[in-house]
Amino acid sequence: MSVWPTPLQRRGQEIVDRLRGQFREHSSRPGVEPRIGVALGGGSARGLTHIPYIEAMDEMGLRPSVIAGTSIGALIGAGWANGMSGAELREHSFAVLGTLKIIAARLWGAQVRNLGNFFGAGFNVQLDACRVVDAFLPEPFPHDFKDLETKFYVVATDFQSWHQAVFSEGALRSAVAGSLAIPGLFRPVPFANHLLVDGGVVNPLPLDQASADTDILIGIDVNGDPSEQLTKTNHNVLDVWFGSAQIMMHSLTAHMMAAYPPDVYVRPHLSSFGALEFWRVREIVAHVEKDKDNFKRALERRVEAFIRHEAETMRAEDR
């Protein structure tokens, strides 16, 4: 019997070495590598914590085959699907969200010439989600799903039919705008025969879309938790509104996880950050840095399990 490793074993070792930061390209011969699907959940400003987990996958040398995003997960996922690294997403987020002054300049500066244009005809306290997407996406950026590097699904809610609307082709920016159109804060987005509002209303963690034809399913749940709210009694109107939305999203996510159990699931503790405190981007991103190693270990275990399973299957087929 040969003592030389099989092509699959060699490829498996390459993947493991890559996860441990020790990979060197030994051969151009093809091997088996897991198809990874990642669901990026909704959570408003808390969704900026997606970035360190994306960086962790970059550091492991892993790239998803499928990305699915809801709300802020759709916005960040669009950049990731377009080939941006976690470090680039971090740098861009710091550049466009670093202070209230910078955010205001984005909203009411070059892209939006005056307050009247931004809010549309007449006084309206609801924001235009399409303008927000244009203001905060990096330029140049694709206008169509077909120009992305990675298969990407955007989940929004059809306000008229009460069902989720999933987009993976056609106009990219309008789909993302509809996905992040938080009811009350943004006007609903008319798009593709739908009237769209925030995807978190029906599917805050789109594991169903990310699971399509994948071997390893990752769920990044940025909805937060009630830990720091348990003893608080002086809630303001926004606290109650967003807190109620969090409760709803938590329940929906639990049902989604039962139907599509993720192989790797992370849910950072984020209750110390307000839903709209985007200007705290540096604090929010730094808050989950300590969890990156745990995430890497969990993902490494799943990849190694996949490699073992593939090797066993191949040996059984060779008998």
C-alpha cells in the first residue's frame, strides 16, 4: 500500500494549514474544498460587527461561495460579494461613519444637495433608502448582481404580500435599499413589483438563502441580547421601538435556525450599543475583536470534519 498522501489528503492538509496560517502552495492540482455559505443578519448599527468575522475568514484564507444578507447585512454583504476584504470594509466604514459630522456630510453633502432633495417633495421625516445606499456604498460599485464576484442573495420584506422577497439578479442597489428600509425610519422602496421594507421583519438571519448548495453554513446574528436592559426601567421611545423589533427578530431567528441549523453560529453581546449609533463604529468593531479566535476555532473544526468526511467517502468508493 502506498504511503504517499492522496490528492484529497494533500488538499485537506493545505486547507488545514491555511486555517492555521501555515499554508504554502505546493501544487496546482485540484482538490476538494468546502463550499461555505454565510448569512449576515440585520441589527442596524450593531451589524457593523459583521466586519471582524469577515476579517477572520480572510485570515484563514477562506472565501464563501454564497452570501445572504438582511438589512445592514445586505449592505455589508454587497461589499463583501463585490470582492472587498474585511480590512477594506473596516477602512471604508471608519471613513464614512467615523463621526456624526462625517455621517451628516454623507447624507447632506455631495450626494444630497439639500435637505429637500434628500427627503423628497414636501416635509417627510422618513429617509430615502436608495439615497442612503448611494451615499454610503464605495465608488465605483456595481449596479447589477451579475457583476459581483460571489453569489449574493438580498432578503427584504414585501409590505403588500407579507412575504419575504429574495433578490439575486437585476438591480443591486434597489434590492439592498429595500432590505434596509426600517419601517418608520425609511420610506418603503418600490422595486420589481414589490413595495419593500426591512428584511428583518420576516427573516432577520437568512440561513435559508445561504444554505443553497453549500457544505458549511455560517450564521452571524447581530441582533444583540437583553442583558443590559434587564434592570433598566427608564426606556425612551426609541428604546421601546427597537427593543420590540429585537424581540420579534430573536423569535424569527430561532425558528429559522430550527429549520436550517448553522454549522457555525455567532451571536455577539451588543446591548451596550444603540441601534442607530453608527458613529460608534470603531467601538462596535473593536467590541467583537476578542471573539475572532473563537470563531476561527469553530470554523476550523467544521472544515476539518468536512475533510475527514470527504476522505472517508472517497476511501469507501475506492474499495
